Amino acid sequence: MSGVRILRRSAGLWGPAVFGSASVVAARLQPQYSHAGNHVSGLAARGERSAPVMMAGFTVFGLAGLLMDVEDPVTRRLVRIAGLATLVAGSARCSDPECPAPFVDASAEVEPTDVGHSVASVSAFLCWLALPIVSLVRPGPTWYRRACAPLAFAALLAFAVNTVATQRRSDRRGATQRAFLAPVFLWYALTAAGQEQAIVRRRGPRGGCPPGGGAGR
């Protein structure tokens, strides 16, 4: 198996893992940062020592979304858009660790990169929210769709709570954002595992394709 194929098939594992690890390491370089009170993007803010580490996390996760093996065309399109939006969000960095919200706080002093970051972040979040929900209705193995059900519910609930927390500039908005990312990252891992299982089954004695195709469906 070529190295590229291994990267594509495992992208749902290493992408979120690197992103999450980067946020932990980067936070240690920004003493005033709070995982509970600050968004992840604040670690990549301009002028912060933590920025290079978190920018690398954004880049790796974005590339994982562009490389990840996903059979279903609808799901694959969402994963690709999310990957591209993540790359843009990591490049259009916030001007401040508090992540000024141009569409939420009218009094915030924002710069063009803050606007670009907000647009890219919202795009990525909407795609991530849709992924487990779409996986419920697309054709695929029963076990996979059943496993996506609690992830879809958790992501939808966390997304709603995080939206309110962000709009109110809550001091728990970092925690609510991470509560949303948790089921999203689990979806990536679940989908990568499901794709691998589908490939193994197709390599069976008869070489047939299992009903419903891969887990991305």
C-alpha cells in the first residue's frame, strides 16, 4: 500500500488528533489563555507565541479534510468544503486572542482578517454540523448510521449552546466550542474506521462489495 493511500485512509484519525494536540501545546505558550473561556482560534491570533503551533494544527486538519477517503459524494463534498474552510480560517488569523466577532458584537474593533476568519469558521462549523446528520440519511451500513445518531444529536445540541455562548460572549464559550468539536472529531474517526472496514470486506474471498458501500454513504 502506498504512503498516499495510507494518509488518505487514516486522515479522519490523524487530522483531528493533530489539531487537538496543537491546541493543548499552543495553550502552554499563551499563559493567559483559558480552554474554558477562549475559542481555539485565539491560539492562532497574530502576535502570539502560540500562533505557529496552532496554525500548523489548522493546516494539518484542513489538509486531512481534502485528502480523506469518503465514498459518498454528498458527504465527501461537505468534508472537502470543511477542509478548505479550515485552511482559510488558519490563514485569516484573528487580530486578538479574544477573537473579535464582527457579526455578533457590533462594538468590536475588527480587522479584515477577523471578518475572513469568521466567515471561514462559520462555513466549517456548518459543514461539521451537517456531517453526522447527513450520514444518518445517506445509504450505508446500519451500524454506521446508528452510531452517527448520538453524534448528530450531540453536535446539534452543542452547536446551539455554543452559538448562544458566543453571541453573549460567555466566559464558557471555549468549553462549549470544544463540546461541539468532540462529536465532530468522533465522526471523523468513526468514518475512517468504517471506510477501512468496507475496504476489508470488499477484499473478501468473493471480492464483492458489501450492501450499502462504504461508511461514507
